[in-house]
Amino acid sequence: MECKAAYPVRMEAQLDAGLSRWLWLIKWLLAIPHLVILSFLWIGFVLTTIAAFFAIAFTGRYPRSIFEFNVGVMRWTWRVSYYSFGANGTDRYPPFTLAEVPDYPTSLEVVYPDHLSRGLVLVKWWLLAIPHYLIVGVFVGGGSWVAWNVRGGDRAIYGNVLGLLVLIAVVILAVTGTYPRGLFDLILGMNRWVLRVAAYAGLMTDQYPPFRLDMGGTEPGSTLAITPQTGGPGGPPPVPPRPDRAPRYPLEEGST
């Protein structure tokens, strides 16, 4: 069996057992405080990415403090998306923090690069990423998710395949009390692809995103066996909170 290489952008998630049948109807409202803060954070993301562009062009290095901030903005955004319009995978309210929260049901890490190409930084975020922008545009509608992660805003659920899949999942949840496992895996795979492209376009890695839909809550090469839970009456018990993920980063070279 072919072993898939680990990509430096690592997103993992665990589907909550016993998701509320109706809370998803107001999650967009509950998420407003986060969206207001994120709108300002993404302005900062744009400015710091411009600064990182020049730093990479002259030194070949992404300033570590800027890198941690930008990853934190992506992480915060992804937690809010996972809670609400991007997956509805948890009823646990997202924390107001840029840092990783080990016991939260989803995580996002980007391996810090020791060196980045000074020439590649000139073209990868627009020219080389075009094929992925076209694919992501199919997922989220006209590239709106990536635009959100470059300019700030909330347009990711409107008029797109990913938003439609989440809508189907929550309607099934409302009717049956269970979140379909197959839909969860597909939704996570699409979100993972988008996050990889966002990090590449944000100059965080020179490793080209794979044209691969890695479905499910577990990254390829992960040692964690995360099984999404359907919950509901008679469903399996919740999976205990996962241990701190920090020891898994950075990845060993050539790990799978």
C-alpha cells in the first residue's frame, strides 16, 4: 500500500459525539464576536505577509514571529469555521486565542521552514498557485475562501460546494441525530486542501500542495487513530480528548 508523504500543513479534527440537532441554526450568530476580531486579524495578516515577502526575498527566511502570528490567524479562523459554517463538527465554542488548544477537537499546525527560496517567493503565490485556485474555487465558489484568508471576511458558505455539503450534513443531523461519516470525511478533505493552498499562497512553505483529497480527520502519516463519532442515542461513546500534539512538530524529514 502506498504511503502518502506528510505535507507541512497539518490539520486534524475529531467529530463531536452527540452534536445538537438545532444549534447549527444560530452558530453563525454566535460566531459574530470571532468574525469581528478576525476581520482585524486578517488585516494584520496581509500586512505581515507583505513584510515576510520582502524578508524572504532578501534573506530567504520567514521571520519567526510573523510566521507564528500568521499561523495563529489561520488556526483561529479554522476553529471558527469548523465550529460553524465550514464543517459544524463541534458544539464546543472556539477559544479566543491564536495559540493551539490541545483539547479542542481540531488543530492546525504549519511546520516552520528553515529556508525558503528567494526566487520562488516572487511567483508561487499567484502564478504557480493558479491551478489550485481553480480547484479551490470549485470547492468554495469563485475562490471566496482563499479571498477571505487574504482580505478578511465571511463569504465561504455562500454559493459553493463545500457549503452545500455542510448544509446537507446538518439537515441529516437535524432529522436523524447523526452526522454522516462519509460527508464528514469529504468536508474535512476539502477544508484540508484549502488550508494547504492558503498556507502556500501565504508564503509559509515552498512545498507545492499535492493534488490529493486527503479525506477524514486524520492527516496522512499521523500516528493518531481518530475516528469521527456519529453520536446520538445508542451511538459510540465520545473519544477522550487527544494528548498535546506539540511533540509531532516539526516532522522528521521523510516521515509518512
